[in-house]
Amino acid sequence: MFILILAGGVVRSTGSGMGCPDWPKCFGRYIPPTSSSELPKDYKQKYVAGRLAKNQRFAKTLDVFGYSDLARRIREDKSILVPEEFNAAKTWTEYINRLIGAASGLFLLATAVLAFSYRSESKLIPVLSIFNVILVGFQAWLGSIVVSTNLVAWVVTLHMLLALAIIGISIITYHLARVYGRPKLNVNQVTHVVTLFALLISTVQIAFGSEVREKIDAVAGHFQGGYRDDWITNAGVIFTQHRDIAILVLVINVALYALIRRTFSRHSLQQQIMSFVFLMLMLQMVTGILLSYWALPPFAQAAHVLLATLVFSAQFYLMLNLYRSVKGGGNS
């Protein structure tokens, strides 16, 4: 799942989303082409028509749920009619992303099947595992909409938050399977509250980061991909808010680390998780600086998203291990 998050970040940062204009095949082939001579005849007209039809169906769905203005903008978006030029690097980037996504789906499906062996211990394990498979299917469809609609703002954010939900459910099912029969821990409520707050702030920060990226996409489109050094400057107040929340994320995690050190022994799982969180935060700050002062290099964009996801996941796993731990002992 984390490799898939990284692959998705690479696809987005390199603009490879339409590298394969059809699905599940790529240019009508199971193995993508490597040169324009291998492309189907009239592929541009064919895939633009398919993309337009998909967007029309999505617009009808938005109408049903009352999002008529957004549906109208999608219908009137002329950029959808502009075909993507073939680029072998982008095609294979998207194709590899799809392969990783398929592998992730198969592993989650296998998890759902094997989860039934735990049904006598916890019915929640198979229920959550099945729900996760359904959620992954919806996420795959939503990903195709993200690309097809030229990154409609709220759809991009929803796509990212759903990825966090899928990872969160995977962590819960793993934890439930590991801690069955173990006693509850007696941890101060303040530690629980601060951990939950740290998790919520990280989620908000990821959502803001997604919105920053959406704004950057709009600015990049305005400059037609040029003047890259000016993209951050023109991103507006959302970038400043994202940076300010990053300071709050750091402060709350320092406080949480102090609480964990006071509550658990040095070699406890909880302290190990917090050390991992701090390492990821430091690396994330480095990638954030690179993004701000080095004109948004694509590798830093992908790494920034992955590191944010790892911080969220570790905090979530820590929260679960404050109730029941997969390791015995550990309290100071």
C-alpha cells in the first residue's frame, strides 16, 4: 500500500495520469507500447471520445447528488477534448502504477479470505477486510475520475483521504489479529487525547497538502507549465496555511513524544513508533524545503506524500497500541 502511495505520487508529479488513456488495457494492449509506431490507428479520437463519455456519466452522478455547478464545469471543460500526446516514459509510469495497484488489490482480497479464520475471535476482522476490498474498488474508480476530469479539486482530496482510510483499516485488522487475548493497558487519558489530536492534525495537514497541490496544478496550467520557480509564489494563502499547520504538527508530536517517554520504557513498541514518527517528520521537513526552494522537483513531491502517509499510519498504530499492545509489558 505504501509503495502504491509512492507510485501514485510519481504519476501525479510527472503528469503521467493519462499515460494510458484506456483501462484495464493500455492503448488496447496488455503490454504497453514503447514507440508511436505501435499505437492503434486513430487512438486520439477514440480515447478522447471514451474520456468524454466517462465525464458525462460522472456529471450525471453529480447532478443526482446536487452538485450541478461542478457537473456543468466538467461538461464545459474544453481541455478534456485535447488529446494527450504519446510519451513512452509517462505510459510506462502509469502502467507500473496500475500493476502495483492490482497487486495491492490482490493482497487485500487474500487478506479478506484469510480473515475468516479469525471470525471466532473477532467478527470485526473479516467484516473490515471485506469492506476494505469494496473500498479499494471504489478508490480505483475514483482514481480514473481524478485523471479523466483533469484533477477536479475535491475529488483529488477525497482520493487521498480514501487512501488513508484503506491503510487505516488494514492497520486495524492487523492489530486486532495480533492483540487477541492480550490485556488492556492502563495508560493516562491525556496520552490518548494527545495521540488522537496528533492523528487528526496530521490528517488535516494531508488534506491541506492535497489542496496545495491542486492550487499548484491550477497555477501550472495558467503558466502552461513554464515559470516553475513562480508556482509557489502564486499558490496563495493555502500554501502559508499548510506551512503553519506543519509547525503545529511538529509541536504536538514533541509533546506526544514526551508523554510516551514518561509512560513507556525505552525499548517499548510505543517508543519505537514515536522514534519512527520523528524520523519521518524530519525527512518530511527536508522534502518540504526542497519543494519550497527548488521549484517543486517531482521526486520530492512523491516522497513528501509518502512520508506524510507514513507519519499518519505510525500515529494511528501508536493509538491502537495504547489500548492493547502487540508486545507485552513496556510500561515504565
